[in-house]
Amino acid sequence: MSAQQPSIGIILMSDELEKLHAGALVGSVASMSGMKVNVFVTMTQGSQVITM
């Protein structure tokens, strides 16, 4: 059995470009570290952040 490649999923929801850029930087660092990265970005107004 082979080991699975580490992965991360990033969902970015903000109407502020700076916040989206910061989240995208996290994804780019993870990608360069060899992780599989999935990113969803939206700039909708009135978005709410859901934390788990």
C-alpha cells in the first residue's frame, strides 16, 4: 500500500482582495512543499466565514 500525498483544501470568501491574496499565498506555500492543493475563491458581498 502506498502512502497518500498530503493535501489541503482552501476556501476563500471575502470582498477584500488583501484577504484573498493572503489565503492564496498559504496555498502556494503548501503547493511548493509538495502538497496537493485545491482552492475555491469568491468575492461575493456579505459572505460569512464558517469555522470548524
